[in-house]
Amino acid sequence: MEETLRRHIEEIIQVTDEEFNFIASCFSSRTFARHEFLVRQGESVRYTYFVVSGLLKLVYLDESGKAHILSFAMEDWWETDFFAFYSQSRATMSLQCLEDSEILCITLPDYRRLCETLPKIEHFFLRKATSGHIASQQRILSLLSSDARGRYEQLLKRHPSLLQRVPKTLLASYLGVSRETLSRFSS
């Protein structure tokens, strides 16, 4: 798992063996089974997660009990309820495995220690956060300005592997369409 993290980091910054050993010491590795929760809505959020292998979904359950899928996270993606993680408050969303997953976890104190000790890793995290922010804005714009077929085509273009890995019911929820509508698009 550590080799995957190093490769991921070195796409943005270079680190020495000594620096990477320190980085790796700030993470713990865990495996999660399909359907297992990493974060549950209403609970405290101890970690941010780096997906080594597997697939996760981030879900908001509204007051009426309807589930809204905010995102999917696959290999080389970072995910958590970021607001709850950084503010050390209760989760407003749940993070659940759609596949058996290998995950690297980092706590907020370890994240801060890592950034204070190794300033160039802050640059790495800034680039990752910026990329995530851009993706979130693009998703919001897609929901506001594209019709259902347009949202489907954008998903197909940006993340074609999700169509094979995610059940159609969940993809339909993510796109804000019915399962039947999604089936028409994919046929």
C-alpha cells in the first residue's frame, strides 16, 4: 500500500526515502469489506482516507430518509466528510464501501504534524484539495446546467470505469435520474 501512496505523492512532489518513511509513519492501513462504513452520519470523523484499492460512496441522508450520493471515490482518491474532519464535528454524511477496499488513514493531528514537519507535503495536499474543489464545482454546474443525458455523458467521459463498477441504481441516484432513464441512456 505504501508504494501506491508514494507513487501518488510523487506525481506532484518528489520525496526522499527518509521523507517518505516519515510520511508513511503518519498513516495507518486498513481493509474494509463491501458495505462496511468508514464514516457514519452523526458520528465523529477521525480520519481522512486515501483509497489504495476499492470503491467508496459518500452519501447524505436527508430528513425524509432519502439518500443523496455526493461522490464516489476509487483508487488514488481522497475522501471523508471534510468539514467534520477539519472541524472535528459530527459527520453530516456517511462513507461506505461499494467494494472490498484497502485504505490508508490519517488523523488530523498526524496530518498537521506531517505538514508542519515537511512543508512540501502541504503543497501536495493543496493541489489535491484544489483538484477536489474544482471537481465539486464542475459537478454542481453539471447539476444546474445540464439535462439528464448531459450529466450521464459527462460521467461517461470523466469516469467511464464507474459504469462497470457501480450498480445502476446508485449511478441513477448520483445523476439525479430514475433507474429507467439511466437504462435508456446506457442501451
